[in-house]
Amino acid sequence: MLEGRDVHLLMDNYATHKTPRVRAWLARRLHLYVHFTPTSASWLNQVERWFAELTRKQIQRGVHRSVADLEADIAAFIDPHNQNPKPYE
């Protein structure tokens, strides 16, 4: 599914993500790129809130018989949202 694709991970600046064991695991996976957020990054809370809304409103009670079905449900949430985007308050 992800073969030949890069994956970018946004992670908080928590120390467990930086242990030698975790760093070694990530170093063996050249397609994974980790980006650490600044300490106390409030914008990450907004990202988490958006994904929670996506999950609650679109994914949680859905029946997804394939990855394509799941992707279609996600797109069905994103497309109208992007037609009239508003910042979270």
C-alpha cells in the first residue's frame, strides 16, 4: 500500500520518541520522516481536533469493506469542508 511512498509523521516533542531504540527503528525505515513539534505547540491540538471530528462524524459508525471505501468516506468529509473552510475557535 505504501510501497514507494514517503510517510511524514508529526510527533510531539515527548522524550519517548527520541530514545535510542525508537531512533534505531526509525533509521531502518528510510521512507519514514519524523517531524517534531515545538514544545507546547497549541496548533497540534487543532489538528487533533479536526481528526477527532472526522472520526466522529464520518468514520466511527461507517462500514468500510475496503480501503477504497474508507478513502471515499474520508474524501466525502474533506471535500465539503474545504468548500467553506473555517478556523477552529
